Amino acid sequence: MSSVATSEANTAFPIPANVFAETVTAVKHYTDRLFSFRMTRPQSFRFRSGEFVMIGLPNAEKPVYRAYSIASPAWDEELEFFSIKVPGGPLTEHLQKIKVGDTVLMRKKPTGTLVHDALLPGKRLFLFSTGTGIAPFASVIRDPETYEKFEQVILTQTCRENAELNYGRELVENTRNDELMSEFVGDKLLFHASATREGETRGHRVTTLIENGKLFSDLGIEPLNPETDRAMICGSMAMLREIEGLLQARGFEEGANNKPGTYVVERAFVD
Ligand code: A2P
């Protein structure tokens, strides 16, 4: 049978067994490459901030699933995702067209390494991201546990263009001003955003800014220190490798769910 690809919940195909079928409640487009969406959350669905799930559309007999970080915090009654639009991408070509009321499929088991359980206790938490790599951190910075565990939370995002940083800017602003979260966040949350291909931050990849110290001087904080700092990394393979190299050179060690360390990486999204 040939697959019919539409943006609508497609009743021509049955919902596969053992997946949640949820309803889209909001869609927001940031650029021609980026959008976020929210959908209903199954009552029985539990996850840890920073985890990801497999997402698909009911537009084929065997839907294509891709790993998506849950961007919303565990206390949110809905689920939020932040997605790239890949031209010709088997899922995102269709997912980018979803509208409020459409159905999105979600496999039942969340997983991932960007979780508090995989990190040893520390004083400062660094969250390094490029592009949609900010998504798991959108969950982590909206989790009260993050501020109970750390004295300071430093979120960084590097994107090519300025407009791609708007999701993160809104996220940080809303988190600081949120009625529930502001009490936990106070002035603990710092955000460093750089567009590498335009404006005054041109060329300012986060890796460069760590090496030349500008990240720390811009924010008025001390450089990285494995004694006090913990880090999570989410971005392209090239970025993961480089940040890992910088952290390891400074004495950081990778952690996992069964063996907490001083930094963690999510490799589920890189090809
Ligand atoms: P640049 O504009 O200098 O390539 P991409 O869309 O290619 O994944 O890139 C997203 C962002 O991540 C861009 O700002 C890009 O910078 C940056 N980037 C790419 N590779 C690395 C890397 N190895 N370390 C840090 N940032 C990177």
C-alpha cells in the first residue's frame, strides 16, 4: 500500500498498537527551519526532565518515528517539542505542517542521559546546546529540582542566525517570570546566546567562547571547574565532540544513568 502523507490526522491508517495518539494543542513557527508544538499528555505518561521519546505521524501503515526531546517540564499537563524542518525529511517534512487538532503518535517509553540521575552533585550546571539541542534543557530549566540541586544554571545556545535563538530567549524570559518557577529560579538562571553567522556574535561558537574565556567574562562567572561544575551537552556530532574534548581536557568525566559523572551527552539525535 502506498503511504498517503498529509498534515492532518489521517483516519485512513489505524493507530498502531502500543503507542499514544495525542492531539496537537499549539504550533509556533520561529523560522523557515524551526518550529515548536504542544500536544495533550497521556495521564499515565511519566518522564524525567531531559528525556526523549519517539514521535511519529499516523500517515502510513508503518509510521516513521524520530527521537524528540521533551521540552516541557514534568509538571506540565501538556507536552512540548522543538523541531527542525528538514527539506525532504521523512518525518519533519510532514510534521512541520501539523495544525491544532491533528494527531501525533508517541511511543510509550521515554529515555535519555541528560538527566539529574546521571550527574554527581555540584554547584553550577552548564547546559551547552546548538540549534534544537536546546529542547531537553527547556525541560531541565523548568524543573524545580534543578534549582534545588544547583546554585547556578548556565544555559548556552549557538545557532547560525539570530532568529533561531528566539525560542530560547522566550523560554528563559518566561521561565524567569513564571508564577510557579520564579520562586525557584530567582537570579540563578543565566543564558548566553550567540548567532555565528550574523551580527556582533558572528563567529562566536560556544566552543570558541569557552577557549578564549569570553563565555565566562560575558556572564561575569568563573571558568569551568570539575570540582564545582556539572555539564550537559546536546547538539550536532561535531559540537558534542568538541565540547567533550574541552571538558575532558579540564578533568570532567562522562556520566551515565548507572554511573553518575561530571558531564553527560545525548547522542540519540546525531546521525
Ligand atoms: P557555524 O555557523 O560556525 O557553523 P548546524 O546548523 O551546522 O548544526 O550549526 C548550528 C550551530 O552550531 C551554528 O551556529 C554552528 O556554527 C555551530 N557549530 C557547528 N559546529 C560546531 C562545533 N564543532 N562546535 C560548536 N559549535 C558548532
